[in-house]
Amino acid sequence: MDFQKYTSNPLFMTNAAFIVVFMLVFPGYFAYTAGGDDSELVDPLSKSGSWMVSFTETETEFSEDMTLGDGDSQENLYFVEAEEFHNIAKVEISLSCQDNDDPGPGFNDRVSASTDLSSITGMPDDQSDESACSGGGGGAAINFIWNFVDNYDGLEYMVENISMNDIRAQWSDNGSGRGNWSATVGMEINAFPVVGGAVDNSEDVTITWKVTTFELEIASHSESES
């Protein structure tokens, strides 16, 4: 094909020049029609505005009973996960035991607990504690809490001059708290020598896992008033 034949054609050269100019002007044209400063081309989630922020909260609870003698220990596992677009606000572990069979004063049985969270995302700190079992009353002997979202209280609020992206970042758990949680529970029985062991040789312990998750909801303040 003789390309020189086309380059010497005035109509061809005029059309080619028009195409080149259009390619150069095309992006600027749409930027201009969108506001002249690319303002409408920016991700709308990054634009500041006035928002009504609320939370849909879900609590999941699971309890397990165990009977432990003096020096016994038992590992308890609980898998923590969250649905897509949900954050983990906190994880709680509580233990309770009732010491109603003491042979006399000064023989309170004691429960202990320690965690192994080495496989949990976000690497939360392990906790450990021990406590005398309750005598005839209720209440948790040991209680552990891990908070994964700072200042979370689940209350609705209104905010101005901030983007949706910034709001989501503020209430994100950053993927923390997920995985197999492990807590080892131990028991110390304090029985009166000789006859005490026949009366007080074990205690029932209840371990309760509680996981609080939430889904973030953001609406334009003007929309929330309509």
C-alpha cells in the first residue's frame, strides 16, 4: 500500500489532525463537564459530608459446663468469626463455679484460667487470673474482655465534614479477633484432711464465650431526616 498517496491527500490529513486533537481534548472535556477540577471523578466515598452513623449489633453466646477435681485442667476452644462487612467489637470469656460443699470455713476451692491466643489475627494479649469459687451466690469468678474497636458503644450519632471512608476506617476491627480461641481452666480443691475429700472432691465450672459484632450503617444526614 502506498502510504505517501494518503499523506498527500489534504482531506486525509485534515481528518488525521482532527482525530489527534480530539484525543488530546477528550479527557479535558469530560473533566470540564464534571466540574472543571475532576471533583466528580473522585471516589464518592472519599468526599466529605454530613452523615448519620448507626450500628446493627449482634451478640453470640455459648456456654460449656465441666467438672474438675483437685489439680485438674481442661482446655476449651471456641472459633470466632464475623460475617462479611461485619466487625468484631469485643470478645468476652467468663467463668463461674459454686463452692457449696466445703467441710468448713477456710476451705474455699479456687478456679484459674489462662488463654493462648497465638493463632488469633491481630495478636491480642493473653490474659490469666484465678479466683475463689462463689459460695452459694451467683456471679462470675473470672471475667476477661478484649475490645477490638476503640470507643465503640453502639450508639447512633451524626457527624459533619468527614468522608464515608474515614468513618469506616474509624470503626474497623482491621480483621482482628478471628480464629480458634483457647482457654485452659484449672481447679484447686481445698478439702479438710481425711473426711474432707469425701465431701469436697470436685467443683462444677461454667465457661461462657460472648462475641459482639456489628455492621456499620452510614446515611446522608439529609436522607435520614426525610
